[in-house]
Amino acid sequence: MADYRLIVQMKGPSTGDRDVRLDDFLDFLFDLRTVLHATDRAIAHSDEPTTYYSVRDLSHSSPATVVLRAEKREIDLDLRDRVLTTFVGGVNEILSGAVPRGFGAGLLLDYQQLAKHLNGRLREASFEHRSVKAKVSASFGEKIAQIVGPDRREHGAVSGMLDIINVHQPRPFFWLYPAGGQERIRCFFTQELVAKVGQAIRRHVTVTGMLRFKAKMLQPHAVNARELEVHDADVDLPSLRGLRGIAPDAANGESSDVFVRRLRNAW
């Protein structure tokens, strides 16, 4: 029988009662969900994850343990095992200093978010799927920093669908989803663009500003946005039918079939 479980364990502080605090517990699981969904999107080449997760078991005993089960969103698309295997295997590859296959800078930086919680109150976290285990501590973030290298910057533009606005951070940002299954890009924006960003949700846009690349990566992982161009929705664009009769004198009085035949014969 297929096993779609992910066993997550968290160790609290090394002193005191060693219990995991509720806010640390929730924050870590929130970022874990973000990483799992980002891994899913990278595999599926989709803007939306193909899986969601149900809680199958909870245990307070040291360490605190949560058993999650991956559930498929669509009947005919099942990437559950692949997502969990890629996640646990990816963590182990990162720990060895390697870049997991198919991981770009954006996805690696998502994984790095897991390490920010391992600051003492959470000492360590581990993941297990189908008897394969991975264990992370604060040094996990340093491993990723070594892999991706420092930022390099250049002025430019990127296009895609604008979605998921977050204004609750010190620097508000939205996610840009480029066409073709490329990794999403975090776009930071200023107060001057707030109204325009709000009007552009789930619209195709072009963002111009300072593109931020990791030294070893070809695609930008972030943009400091200076300009935002919102493109017309597909339903507002002209159709081929709408072009009929737009240039009635183009054939100089010839019928369309004679005009096309003459051009074809001229080739």
C-alpha cells in the first residue's frame, strides 16, 4: 500500500521544560507547508499545488511529532509520493552541499526559511517519508547560503501573473508567476505602487526594476519593483474574428481568394 505520510518532529530548547512553544510550532508548520507547495509547483510546472495535507496524528512526547498525509486535489493527477520524496531527498542533498535537480534559487530560498526557526527555542527538526529521514538545524540555512552564493543585481523587467499579495511584512511584496512553469518571483513594491498592485491581482503584468539574481542562478529570485504595467485581460484582447474587415482596401479591389493566390504564386 502506498505511503503518503510525512512524519515531522521538532525538538524544543535544550534547557527548561523543553516544550515546543505554540507560536514556534505554528510558524514552522506554516513555512513547511510553503516549502511543500513550492516543491509541488516546481514538479508540476503549475501555478497551483496539486496536493494538500491532512493531520493524521499529533504527539507531545519528546520530540513533538506531527504526522501529515498528502492528499491529491485532482483525481487524475497524483504527485503525492514524488513531492514528499523530492522534499526529503532535497533536504539531504542540500545538507551534503549539492543542488537538488530542478531546484532554482527561489525554491532553495524557500527551503532556507525552515532554518530561521531553529534559533534555540526550536533546536532541531526532522522529516521522514517511507523510511528516508532528513534532519535539519540552524546550520541548514548556512548550507543553502553557500550553495546559492551572494546576490548580483541588474536593471530589467519580468512578466507573469501577479498573485498572493503580502502587506504584513516590513517590505510588502507580491508573487509573480512567469509563464512556462518557471519559479515564482518575489516582487517588493513601494507605497506608490500599492493601489496599482491591488488592481492587478491575478492579471498578467510586466514588472520593471532591480532584478536580484543569486550568483549561480540564471533566473531572478526577486525584484525591487519600480514600475508595474498591467496588461489587458485575455477577454479584452481582439480576436481573429474581430480583425475581419479592418483593412478593406488592402487587396486593392481584388477578391480575397485572388489576392491570396497571387501572393502565393509570387513566392
